[in-house]
Amino acid sequence: MITLKDIQPGSSAKVRKVGGEGPTMRRIMDMGITKGCTVFVRKVAPLGDPIEISVRGYELSLRKGDAAHIIVESQ
Amino acid sequence: MAHTIALAGNPNSGKTSLFNELTGSTQYVGNWPGVTVEKKEGHLKQDRHYVVIDLPGIYSLSPYTLEEVITRDYLVDGRPDVVINVVDATNLERNLYLTTQLLETGIPVIIALNMIDIVEKRGEVIDAPALSLATGCPVVETSAVTKRGLKELINVTKNRIEKGGSPTILATFSQSTEKAISAIHAEIADTVPPELLRWYSVKLFERDEQVQQRVALSETQLEHIENIVKAVEEEHDDSAEGIITNDRYEYLSSIANRVHTNRRALGTLTTSDKIDRIVTNRFLALPLFFLIMWGVYYISIQSVGEFFIDSIELLFGDIASDTLGVWLLNVGTHPWLVGLLVDGIIAGVGAVLTFVPQMMILFFFLSFMEDVGYMARVAFIMDRIFRKFGLSGKSFIPMLIGTGCSVPAIMATRTIENQRDRRMTIMLTPFIPCGAKLPVFALLVGAFFPNSAWMASSMYLIGIGAVIVSGIFLKKTKAFAGDPAPFVMELPPYHMPRFKSVLLHMWERGREFIKKAGTIIAVASAAIWVLQSTSWSLQFVETQHSILASIGRFIAPVFKPLGFGQWEAAVATITGLLAKETIVATFGIVLGLGTVAEGDPSLVASVSQFFNPVSAYAFMIFTLFAAPCVAAIGATRREMNSVGWTATAILFQTGVAYFAAMVVYQVGSLLFL
């Protein structure tokens, strides 16, 4: 099982499921990371965390810990 | 009758600029009842019968953040006549996500397709009529910056209010979800108002606890609904919230694909990307950040700031105090009243106002950095460090502003969604030395460590260190324990802000500081002056026989373990509560020198008799951490919205101050004296 955390900067992935629950997961979904959408991992922050991704035409940053709950298939 | 127009939209959608354009100078800024989120209200510039309310910038109407809850409660209970939904045209899909939720509240929505000029500049096309058809809302292309479409927006809004009626219901969800929602409709139709039927049904489908509590449903009804929801969840193999968000976005991406054409290809390098390549580069990010901060400080505190300070000191010191004082005495005013006015109020207010230029220049740069989009990158870079002690990168911005003044810094914690995080940031921000503490450090460093460049800077390092240690410590207490705060943050593209909006932003921050000079400081300076120049029998006396001195003598023993158990230091600590910079002025007065500035040689000489190097350093440490000034305490009270929490914060800060100063004095005395 691959999660968004495992995707290397510069490559994209398709979201299969947003796991976990509670406010953080709801926020992640509200921001447009939902089943079936494509995300592009842009970069990792200078200190190794968080990451920056492109989703639905804009840039979003989230922590690796939260990215680990987002199950993806690499493209 | 007055009509109400609510402005709703995502953060960064240009909502505030639009609000400013629509309402002009009629704005009124207050708080939403019972909470600490700012509420802005105004009248339509062209027609005062229309009230415009600026709702908080939000991404969704979930029950999880304060801003979102305020917005939805307002829409459900306040029922404005119409909602102008400010949609960032450069970010259509995610902005329309909120639109679909706004429509469910049954209030007519008008879409202001804002920043359309940027979309056009990129060579992209958004078909507004098609978007209007797809959403069932009037769509007006606007640009708050160039004032395009504003007249049309007002006309369309007025027409929509006159026409009345509810908006068309969009079948946003997949078939099976819609079916389930209809079933919930049937279940609750008798208990909720018809215009809110869809809103309540969708929220009950999401198992929104706040809505569950609001709607008085029987056990059987709740059970029926639960069964309906469970069936759909099993079918989709997803949570109810997940199904709803998915369906919304799927619906929206099909709309966006239809109306938004000529889109730039994914992976095209924009100017913003090019800037980011350098600014958030692995090796350059941190050095660049420190370089920028150094530049900002150099300009605002040192070069330009100094110049303004000298001018203001001249104005308040020589011209206002001396000339006015002499004149008042000449016309026969009682010396006591002249003293109160000149040495009390004018000197006190003047001392505070000397910081205004530095503060304003600093706020100008900080506002510029925020409006450009750099602050979001700073949070992105710093998050890793701040998470280590339980905060997120978002806490860094208030602390940065705190180097100027804690009052706007505490207000800036509003961008932190998590309540726990916000509280902790409010408690710890005053540990960062603010501009008003600098003269105190300058005085004592000048007197005891004149050749040491790092003694004053050490206060910043110790302040930052205290934030880190306290963060780790507080995280272990019950009130702050728990998972680290979420950090899901939009990184808006860089853009050159308008000069006017940066100035406005700067003014919003700075005005609190000036307000404090005009109100609290003026009254407090007068009170302190009275206390220090009268005795208990209300006679006009020298300071050492005054009420203030006797209060100082009473509490002075408390400070003995810290190395400054004299009444003069105790008095300075009390006056420091009013404003930290008054500590310098107080030393001037209690040491019998009159009104003097921190660089005055006679003051430096007296102070160096009064302290020894170790007790001076302990005093600096105490000043750094102790309960902040009344204005900051007031801001803490406002933002915490709780007397208990405010008291906790003050006790914690003062406790840290006492303990740290004691350690410094006791250990320092053993080592150096």
C-alpha cells in the first residue's frame, strides 16, 4: 500500500482513499484531496517536513504524518 | 427597511479588498458575540440602506473551526438577504466548494468572480454565463484591485434582494447520496423550517454533532437516519463526510472542466514557482529568511526608525513639555496640575509614541511580507521546528510580529485554527522581547556591559529558548496534551500587493498600539504621577515619601532573592505593567533625575550605582518574562475570551520570570561576584 508520504517530489499520484478521521482529515478533504483526484508532489520543506503538493490547480502544504493517511496509486 | 448583504469566501479570495471597496469608510470592526473572531460591518457606499457584513475567510462549513461555525450559525440564524460569495477565479474548483455549501443554507447567493483580470492575463477563459447556468447563481466578473465589475455587482445584488425567493437547489451529490438525503428530508420535514431542509439533511447525513444537537429529533428518528447513512457508507466504502466531500468535488470538477478553458498545463513553471525555487530551497531557505529579517530590523529599528524617534522626542520633550510647561506656569496654573499634565501625561504618552514610527515601519514590512505570500512560506519552512514543541509553523508569525509589539501579535494568533495551539501561542508570544522592552535593555546594557554586543541580543535568544522550553513543558500538562496541531495550509501564489492595502494592513496592526498610548497609557501615566508625587495624606511630596514609594517598600522584599529588593526597582516593575518602556522613565524619576531618556549619561551613572552586573541582568530577565503590559494583558483577555485563561497566562509568565531571574541572580552571584 502506497501513501502520499511515499511519493517522491516531482511525481504525481492518484488518490484512492483518504483514511483517518476527525478535523484534520476533514480539512484535508475540504481542501480538495478526495478520492480520484490527482496530486503532484512539488517539494519537501528544507527541514524534511512538511511537503508541498499541487491539487486542483493550487498549492497546499501538509505534514508527512497526515500524508501517510492518504492512500494513493503512483502514476 | 435595511437589507443585509453577507460577504463570504475563502481566505485569499480578495474578500477584504472587496469589502473595503463596497463600504468605503463606513466600516465598524467588532467581535462576533461570545467569541474572539473579528466581525466587520459597514454600509454600502452608494446606498446606506444596505448593511454589508464581512464573514470570516473560510474553506468550508464544517463544524471544526471557530470561523466556520460562526459563519454557518450566522447564515442559519441571522438569515442575511443575500450572500455575495467572493470566488477566486484563479482557483475555481476549491472556491466553488464553499459555494455549494452556501447554497444549501437556502439564502440567495451571488458569485463575485474575483481576480478575473489575473485569469485573463494568463490567457485562460472562464465562461461566466455558463457558470451562472451551472450554479443557478448570478455571476459577476470583478476585480477589487481595478474596481472592475463593482457597480454591476451592486446592481445585481439589489435586484436579487428585490426579487426575493430561495435559490435553486443543486443536486450536487451522486444518485444514491441524493436519495438518502431525500429520505432524511422526509424524516425531519416537520421539525425544521422548509428553507433549511436541505441544509439540515446534508448535515445530519454527515453526522454533524452540532446540528444533531440543534434539531430536536427523537431516538427513532436518529436511528432511522443512522440506518440510511450506514447503507450509503457501505455502498461507497467511505465515511459519510468523505462521500459528501467527494461528491461535491466531482460535481465541481465537471463544472470547472466545462466553464474554465485554455487552462495552463500542469507543471508549467510560473513566476511564483521560480521565486519558490529559491525561497524554499533546501540550502537557501533559512539563510535567506534570516537575511530578510535582519534587513527588516535594520531598516525599521535602526536607520529610518531612529530618525523618526529623534524627531518625536524633540516634539514631546523639548517643544511640548518644556515650552508648554513654562507657558502654563506663566499664566498662573497650579504647579501640581502642570506636573500632572507635563511630567505625567505628556511625558508618559510621548514615551510610548516615540515607538510608533519604528513599530509602523516594522508592521509595514511584516504586512508586505504577508500580503506578498512570504509569511506562508515562513510557516512552511519553520513548521518542523515548531512541531517539536507542540505548535505549528503558523505560531511563528505571531512571534515574529511580537518582536514589534505583543498586542498585534496576540491578535495575529487568529490564523491558528486549533484552540489549544492558539492559547499556547498567546501565552508564549510575550516572551519574545517587544520593541518596548528594548530601551530597558539598552539602559542596563549601556550601564553595565557597554562593550558587549551580544548582551542585548542575548535577550532574543533567551526569549526564544524560553518559548521552546515552555512549549515542551506546557505540552506535558493536561490542558495542552494531545496530538500535534494539524498543519494543512494553502501556499498562495506570490503576488505584488497594492501599496494601499499594505498600508491599510499596517494601520490595522499599528492602531492598537496608538490607541493604547491615547487611552490606557494616558490614564495610567496620570495615575502613576499622582501616586509618586503625593503622600498618603495627599500632600505634594518628593518621590521617596510618596504613596508609590511606600507600596514599593512593601513589595520590595519579594524581589530580594532576585537581587533587586530595593523599593525603586519594585516601583519600576509596577510601572512596567503599564508599558515596559516606562521602566526607564520611572528609574529617572525614582532616582531623582526627572524626565530622562535611556541614553542619558546621568541616568546611566545612577543606574550603575544602583544595580550590580548580575542583579542588572536578573532585572532584564525579569522584565523579559514578567506579565506583559496592560495593553497586552487586555489583548490576551480578548483573544482568550476567558478570565481564567488570562489569569493562568499572567501567573505562568510571572512565575517563569521570577524563577528565571532568581536562578540568574543566585547562580550568577556565586560565579561572578
